[in-house]
Amino acid sequence: MNQSKAVEKTLACIDGDFIKALAEPVRIEILKHLIVAGESDVKTLAQQMPQDRSVISRHLATMEKAGLLRMHKAGRHVVYSVDGDSALQKSEQLVASLRQCIAMGCC
């Protein structure tokens, strides 16, 4: 396998949902809030943000799908918290992929 193919194969392992979840400033603010304040429901988060509750809910769903958050039901509320183990694992996988590409001489 040539260098270009090896780099492409390595980059294909990067989790696009994870990168997408981190690429939106509002999602970063949600993540910060959950890290500092702990778990929260959609209503409480929406009160802290300028966006509508429905927009916050969509952001939370994207972040949960990406493995940044976990959710559980508490009565009628859906409560979100940071999934630290998953976020760390995905971050380490991203760094490992980039290190591997650099070792192959891509940049």
C-alpha cells in the first residue's frame, strides 16, 4: 500500500459524528455547562442559552449520538450528562489517527 492510500485508510477511521458535534460553538457551550453544572434537562439548559428549547434538544441529540453525552429519563424529563469515558476515548482515537498520519509523512 502506498503512502497516500495508507493515510486515507487512517483518516477514514476518524469519527465524523464526534468532529461534527465539536464543530458547533453552541454545542461547546452546552458541553461546558454540563461539565461545570453537572447533569441537566433540556428545559434547564435552554434557560441558560439564547437558543430555543427545540434547537437545544437537537444539539443534545447530536452530541449524544456522537458519544459526548449520555441521557436518562427522570420522570417526564430527559436528563443529559457528559460521557467522559466515551469523549476521552474518541479524543484519543482522533489524536492517534493524526499521529499515525504524521508518522507516515503526510504533513
